[in-house]
Amino acid sequence: MFDLSTWYHELLDDNAIFTPATMAHYWEGLVTTTQLVFLSLVVGLVLAVPLAILRSSKRKWISLPIYAYTYVFRGTPLLIQLYIIYYGVVFFDGIQESFLWPVFRDAFYPALIAFTLNTAAYTTEIFRGAIKATAKGEIEAARAYGMSESLMMRRIVIPSAFRRALPAYGNEVIFMLHASAIASVVTLMDLTGAARYVYSRFYTPFEPFLFVALIYLCLTFAILFFFRFLEKRLLAHLSSPSL
Amino acid sequence: MLDLQGYGPRLFEGALVTVELAALSLGLAIILGLITATAKMSRSWLLRRVAGVYTTLIRGVPDLVLMMLLFYGGQIGVNAISDVLLYDYDIDIYISFNAFAAGVLTIGFIFGAYMGETFRGAFMAVDAGQIEAGKAYGMGSALLFRRVRFPQMMRHALPGLSNNWMVLLKTTALVSVIGLTDMVRVAAEASRATHEPFVFLIPVAVAYLLIASVTEWIFARLQKRYDIGFGEH
């Protein structure tokens, strides 16, 4: 019978750098990267939708603070935001005594918070743009039906804004995947972290960095195709009819 | 008052490094972008293919990974070349591949791909009548590029160029990871040494916002200049 594990070990036997041990590092890195990116995107999206609605408010005192948040988080490098949260978390009074400390001592959660706040800022602006671009006629039609503001938001504005935001949001997802590479700077063992570790062990830059570059490339293409598929399904009414 | 605990001058030097790096990378990115856009619109299948692979690969891999590949791999590559020169041709030179060069090359190379897309769209948006008019005046292709296609293209390219620049500026922060002493690295070192991260990191964040605002104003001025003759937008 064909034994997968023997095959795997024989395949890597004569190789000095791609050993089962380094493969385990890359796998661990892939898991960390996926967790970080997926969690921050989900939480960021959940935060961004209400923020985008508030940001589109005509009342200045509601929209201005949210604009300030998105301006600061979009205008400064993610690395700075990560450093501020990673080094700054100890300054919250009493956090070192609280039950949360074991959670925050690890670099994972500060990184997750930084990534989430960053992607939420970008996503808020993407959705705001989509909400603003709602066709006047749709809003007038909703008003003519006697819909209240909240019903109109729920039934008319948000569903069509989601669809309009899709291409830009796909770019944001890819951007987040690439931005997550800086997690390795604060000692996290993500994909880039694994490559840096292998590099420091064997002092060969090409194998580890080209290998993870290839993995990132595959992930990017997977995201790209997923969003293209979604666009095809959800934006079918906008594509030119095939003759 | 803000007490930088003696790190003030070093932070300022770091800020200069950031600005220099960003400006040089932008220059390289614009040149590469123009070349890529030209290749993408060329009649040669091979050129179009090479430009396509370049933009796809660059946009699929994180900047930091490319930067590390170039920085750590670059020195080995340079050493290999100088070894060949020494043993085969008896020329003894030592080229040190420093972090600044690696930073400019990687960032320029990455954003060249983005600029290529921006410029291609902008070149295609230039009214064909303008080019025909230039040809009718007997302009050669170089003169036509300088006097008609480039200025006309810039009008369409500036919004995208400005966006790319804002992303590029923030990307420069990554060079601190490969050992270049820009303002982010100074601030991170100072935070670790003094255990006061906010004192150093927040002013650096503000500095980025400041640079972004100043350059945004410059881009708005440029847009106005290139829009001359097209009425108000």
C-alpha cells in the first residue's frame, strides 16, 4: 500500500533546507497568517458596516469622529499602529494583573487588534463610497413607497451598496493578506516569520523567501478567483449581455 | 511639553531618510511605470507578456517578503558577481548592498508595477485626435511624446499617481525592518529603551500625516496645472 508519510519523508530526505522540520514551520506560519487575516477581516467587516452608515450621516457630530478615525488609520503605516498597540498594551492600568494578561502578553492579540482596526478603517470608507453612490431614483422610489429611513437602508441602500463595494473589498482582502507579513516583526511566527526563521537557521535567503512568496501568490490568486466568482454571481445584472 | 529624551535629532534624521527614500522610490517607480505601460501597449507579444508577468507577480507577493528577498539575496548575488570578477578577470571590487539601496530598489520595483497600470489607463484615455494633430504638425515620436502624449496623459494619471504615492509613503516604514534607520526604527528603538512608546510613536504617526497632507496639496496644484484648458472640475 502506498504510504503517504514514507513518501513525504523520502521526498525530503536528501534536502538540507526543505526538511520535515522546516515544513512544519511553514505550515504553522500558514495557519497563523490565515487565522490573523481571516479573523481581522471578519471583525473588521462587522465593525465597518455600522461605521459606514454612521459616516454617511448628515449630522456632523456623528460623521466627523468616524472620519477622524478612518483618516488616521488610513494615513499612517500599519507598522506604526502595530507598534503602538504592541508596546502600548502594558500601559492600560491593571492589565498585567487581570485575567486578560496571558492573552495580551502574546503578540497574536495585539497584532489582531491592529489589523482589525486598520481594515475596519479602509472598509468603512469603501462602504461609505458605495452607499454614497446609490442611485437617486432608488431612494426616491423607496420614499414613494413610504419606507422609513431604516427600512430603506435595510432593503434598498445596503444590499446594493454591498454589491457595488465588492470589487474594492476584494482588493482590501488581498491588501490585508500582504500587510499581515509585518506580524513577523513583533515575533509572530506567520508565513514571513517562518521564512525569516529558516533564513536565520541556514543563511540561504532564496529558498525560504521564494517559497513563501509562492504561497502568498497562490493565496492571492485564490482570493482573486473567489471574488471574481462572487462578482459574476452578484453583479450579473451589470455585465454586458452576451449575444 | 513633548520630551523626546534626547532622541529628537535622531528622529529628525530618520524623518529625512524616510522622505529621501520615498522620493527616490517614487522616481524609480515612475520610470519603471512608464516603461511597463509602454511595454503593455506595444505590438510585440513578448513585451506585453513580460510586462504582464511583472505586474502580476509583484502584486501577488507582500512587499516585505520581496524586500527581504532582495536585501538578503541581493548581497549574495552581488558577492557572486564580485567573486567572478576577482577570479576570472582579476578585478578586486567590493560592492556593499546596503539597506537604503535595497529599500529604494524594492519599493521602486513594486510601485513600478502599480504605476504601469495607472499610466496604461491614462495613455489610453488620451484623445486620438490630439495625437493625430501632433503628427499632422510633423512631430517625431519623441517630440510627440514630450509635448502631447505625456502632458495629456498626466492629466488622467495624476489621481492614480497620487493614490499610489500615499501607499508608497506608508510602505517606506517597512525598511525599518531590514535595518534602515528611518523614523519608524528610531521611534521603535526609543520606545523599547525608555518604555514610553506613545511619546515616540505618536509624533512619527503625525509626521506621516503631515507629509501626506503637504504632498496632497502639491498634487492638487499639479492637477490644476495639467487641467489647464479643460475647464473646471
